[in-house]
Amino acid sequence: ALKAGIVGLPNVGKSTLFNAITQAGAEMANYPFCTIDPNVGVVEVPDERLQRLVEIVTPHKTVPTAFEFIDIAGIVKGASKGEGLGNKFLQHIREVDAIVHVVRCFQDDNITHVSGKVDPLGDIETINLELILADLDQLEKKIERSRKNLKGGDKKVVAEVECLERIKEALYADKPARSLELSDDEKLIVRDLHLLTMKPVLYAANVSEDEVANSDDNPFVKIVRDFASAEGAEVIPISAKVESEIAELDGDDKAMFLEELGLKESGLNRLIKAAYRELGLYTYFTAGVQEVRAWTIHKGTKAPQAAGVIHTDFERGFIRAEVVSYEALSTNGSMAAAKEKGLVRLEGKEYLVQDGDVMHFRFNV
Ligand code: GDP
């Protein structure tokens, strides 16, 4: 499953949010490939289409696709230099696909703020600086190693050093690595460095429970929005406290509580959907009588690799896929009806799987 790491200064509401995530957690038996670790929360990705597929197919079992959140505590000023939990937490962030940066936007005099006052911009900059410093450290080591190979005059090494220097310059100017336009070759050069500032970021603006319906009236949220939009990043206003209350409710109670608060869906769901958008992810479905199930792939994944998400044997022995779009299946109400109209296609190895495709793979064992 793809993972997002939760970062933020102390006392901004990370643990409250993370506890809500683990409370809301998925039935782990369905996700044997997910990490079992107290710092990892596995959640099911909300998708309205699954319910409709269940109506159409009436399967024995329904399994949404999953997403992991990792609690990355201990980031403080000086972390990149080993303060607080120091470099250990940075190692955890290297493994994630996206970062959820929790920013305190709630006022509460009983809860101390590390810098004495609520200051979202200052908080964001503190964390971002630590991430930049950690990346610089990584880059400088790599540049040093690459320079040793420069003597041969190999064009590839020259290009590599140039690319690394360019990123270094950006970091020195307080710009995250993701702000640079990189060619495919350059992306390959930096991929193994797992730079923290290369990862997409979502800002979770933690507002108090009575502000959650009108979070944009909170001036701190506006500050976070201005900062994020300059970076092209998304802001999800959320109340960690409300999320922890929502997580304890189910079904109708949850819906009623959300309505009372004036919300359409939980902050956690909005966060998961935003992470999906940010990471360029698609969902495709398998829909048999045994099981209707959602699977996560990256945009641009071809049919055999999409099959490989289910099982490596499916990828290895891939022959063809039978594909119908969710819309076509939903509108026609049954697989047979969709087939009759010629809406079920046979696709081969080069087929780019689309969001919402309902797929049936044929493969050799
Ligand atoms: P962390 O250090 O970032 O993990 O922060 P915690 O989740 O432990 O939260 C710090 C304190 O802030 C706790 O006492 C929480 O109950 C409180 N807190 C978190 N979110 C909110 C909120 O939305 N409103 C209020 N009033 N308090 C909150």
C-alpha cells in the first residue's frame, strides 16, 4: 500500500489525528501486505463506486483498497542535526510516498505552543528547514562521491553532478527539490536519494472543533492556504479532535454527527482523497461473485503491471484483460447488458489502465 507520513511540530495535534486514523482502521486480515507497526495506521480508501458494484454483482465479500499513514513524531528544530529523535525519524520519512504536514491553527491557552504562540507560517518554515537541511546533507555526500568519478569525463557523470548541484542550489534558496522541473533522466538520478523535499506535501490545518464547518474564517487557515498555493500544494482543514470523535462512531451515528457539524464527509476521507490526487493514483476494480475489490495503481500503469498488484503470477502470465469502465457497467446494470452493447473490451499488454476500470485478467499459470 502507498504511505503518507504525518509530520509537524510537537503539540499541533499529530497524535490526536493519528489515533483517529488507527481507530478508523481497516480490517487487517484483508491487507496481509500492509505493515504491522504501532506507528502505522492502515485505512480503507473511501470510494462511492464500490457500493454500486456491490449492488450489481452481490458478492460474498467487499474489499476497499488501503492506504497507510505513518506517525513520524519527534521533528523539532535541529532534528536534522540529531536533536530530539533526530535522524531516526528522518529515516522513516524517506520511505513514505507523500507527507502530511499538520499545522496548528487552533487557539487553546491550555496547550503550550513550542514557540509560545500560534504561528502556522513559522511552524511550517521550521519543519521545512529541517527537511531541507537533511536533504542537503544527503546531496553533499552524493556529490562528493560522484565528483570522484568525474575524472573519466563520462558525460553521464557530468550530467549527474550538474543535476545534483542544481538541486543543491534550490535547497540553499529555501526551495524544496520538488519545485524544480526535472527531466526523466534527472528524476532517475535523484530517485535513489529519496529526498524528503521531493515528496508531495499536503497541509492539514488543524482547527478547533467549533470552527470546522467554517474553517476558512480562521485567519491562520488563510495563512496556510497562501503559503501552500504558492507551492502548488493542497490544504485540508481538519479538526483532529473531531476526527477522534468521528472515529468512535459508525454508520448512521457517524452520518448524523457529520451533519450536525455541517460536514459532508470526515476530514480523514478528505485527506485520503487529496493524497490520492496528489500522488496521481487511480483505482481499478475486480468484480466477481466471490469478491468485489478495489486496487490502487499509479496513473500510466499498463494492464500486466496492474494485474501484478493482485499477484505477481498475474503479471508474469498475463494474456489479456477484459475491461469495462465503471460508468458503462453502472449505467447498464449488469455485465451481461454491458457485453451486449459491446462495452466490454479485450485489451492487451500495452493497455493503459484507466481510473474506474473494472477488469478481469486472463493469464497462464
Ligand atoms: P502532537 O504533539 O502533535 O502529537 O499533539 P497532540 O495530538 O498530542 O495534541 C496536543 C494537545 O492538543 C492535546 O492535548 C490535544 O488534545 C490538543 N488538541 C489537538 N487538536 C486539538 C483541537 O483541534 N482543539 C483543541 N482545543 N485541542 C486540540
